[in-house]
Amino acid sequence: MRSFNRLMRTAMTAAATVVLVSGCDFLDPTNVTNPNTTTDDLANAAAPTAALLPGVRAQMARALRAVVQTTALVTDDFEIAFTNVGPELSDPYQLSPDGASYNTTGAIGAYWNTQELRALADFVIDSLAPGDETATDEQRAEALYYRGLAYLLQGENFRAVVTAPDQAATPWDELLDRAEADFTTALAIAGGALLPSGAELDLALNAALARTHRAAGNVTQAGNFAQAALGADDEFVVNQVYAAGEIENPFSNESRTYQPLPRLDFLDPKYTERGSPIALSKAEEMHLILAEIEMVG
């Protein structure tokens, strides 16, 4: 034991000698090169908009699945079968801005994930694309589409949302106005762009505008855009794609986290695999918007 202790003291003394001999540069953190990507790095990349757009697409997938899960529980379409989701989603009286289930980075965090989607799209639209000579109108239109969807999902599900540091929260109707502005700008420059699912971007934008105006109570505009979407394809489906082992659909039978209430049994299973797509908009929604307009006359 004494020999071991002597050996350790000798080793520590030798190490200290190395530090003293090498001087301060040995421990100077300013000489360390941080490998993290910076805004300047991205701005100087060969094609920064193209490089960042897949990240926005991925966040769109996370945001949609989070909103679908949250609304399915809050509206009583589903109930929580196990305890990995906070109980406040099953009781509207427990909902608060600090809710652990929806204001979280996890899969069910509808607030956090839509905020992250908006922030990523902001970065591409406002910081990267303007100085990127390789950015195309189709890429800008797709980024605007995702930011518009972030605003739309927030306007549909929250009374107000903070959209900038040190500013008051933006109320739901102004969020819808921002969604409408992004969709309109995107529609003007979309060209023949396709979404990753293969859906035509201009069709998806018409459907999104119909939904936005419907939520805002703009009857005439909602009807016009619904007709435009159906005029392009009267059986369209705009899917958000998922992949098993990557960004997954949370409602597959394998998950077993949620159980449908009895009145919904005939509709299930909605999704049978973790890679099942979630329909973001469908022709049926446009017909329902038009039917609602006829009803309110």
C-alpha cells in the first residue's frame, strides 16, 4: 500500500511539473476551437437555406404530432391510459401557462414545439435566405408555409403567444393574421414546389388559407380558398410523413399510451404503424368549410 501511495504521489508531482513547464497556454481556454456552428458560419456556407430547410421540415413533423396529441386529450377524443402524460390535459380546469405536458420539449409539447417551429422558420426566412444567393423562391415559399402553420396552430389553440423577447404576447387573432400573411406571400412565389410528401405546395397553401380564414371568421375568403383547393384536386390529401425509428407517429398501436373513448371506437385505429402519416389537410375539410358557410348563410 505504501508503495502504491508513493507511486501516486510521484505521478501527481510529475503531472504538476508538466503543467508548470508548459506554462499558462496549456490551460488557456481561449485557444480551444469551439466546433459549434454559428450564424456567421451558416451565412457563409455554400447553400445555407437548403442546408437548414430539412431541420424546419423535421420540426414541422414534431409540432404537428404534438398538437394532435394535445388536442386529442383536451377535447376528450382520447384518454390517458398510462401516467407518462400529465393529468392536466384530462381536466380543463387544470390547464395553465405552465402546464408540464404541453409546454415541454417532449413529443406532446404543443406550445414548445410550435414555438420552435416558428423560431426555426424565422431564422431561415429573416436571417439566412435574404443573404443567400442560392436560395430559391420555392425554398422561401416552403419556409413561409411552415411558419404560417406555426402561427395557425397557435392561433387555433392558444389565446395568446409570445413571439419576440421582451414583448407582450400576441393574441390569437393577430396570430391568424400573421399566418394569412405568410401563406399569401408563399402562394405568390411557390411556383411548382412540392412538399416532402409529394403534395403540391400551392394546393396546400390554398387549403391552409381556407382554414385560416375560417378560424378568423372571414366567410367569403374561406369559401374562395376552399374552392381553389378543390379546383386543383377534389380528392387531395396533404400528409405529414413520419418514419419508424426517426420522428414517429405517436398514435400507433405499439405506443398504447392513449385509449379512445367508447364513442370513438369505430374510428380506431387511426394509425397502425409508427411510420403512418398524419393528414395535415384534406379535401373533406374544404367541403366542410363550404357546408358551414351554407349553413350560416
